[in-house]
Amino acid sequence: MKNKDTKLFDKRIYQRSINLGLIKKEDFQKFVSDLPDSTENAQAVDLTLLLENPIPEIQETPEKHKENSSESVETNDSY
């Protein structure tokens, strides 16, 4: 793998790059295996607070719903 554009290895599009013949599957596997291990940069996240106090669902008021409905849209059909 010589000087391939690293954008071709982006996890969102690598399969397309392989299908188009821009990279080989072996090149992708080598690219991934050569990535540095960044485990030391990881941070633990405590989800206890979120699990104990879930985010309430947003309730629309009837007035707000009416404002967003097509009934409140005024049209001018005279051209």
C-alpha cells in the first residue's frame, strides 16, 4: 500500500472503495491493523445518574401541535 489516500479507508465508505477497486481488502485490513492503540486515551463514563433519572420525553402542547399542523398554514390560491 503506497501513499493511498486515507479517506478511502474511512469506515463509512471503505466497502465502496473496495467495490470500486480503489483499494484492496488486504490494504484495508493492513491499514486497520497498523492503527495505533489509543486505549490510554479512553475515559470511563458513569451512566448511573442517567439510568436513575432518565431524560423526560418532550410533550407537545395542543397549541404547539396546532401551530405545526397544516391547518394553520394560510395559502393564497389566487394567482
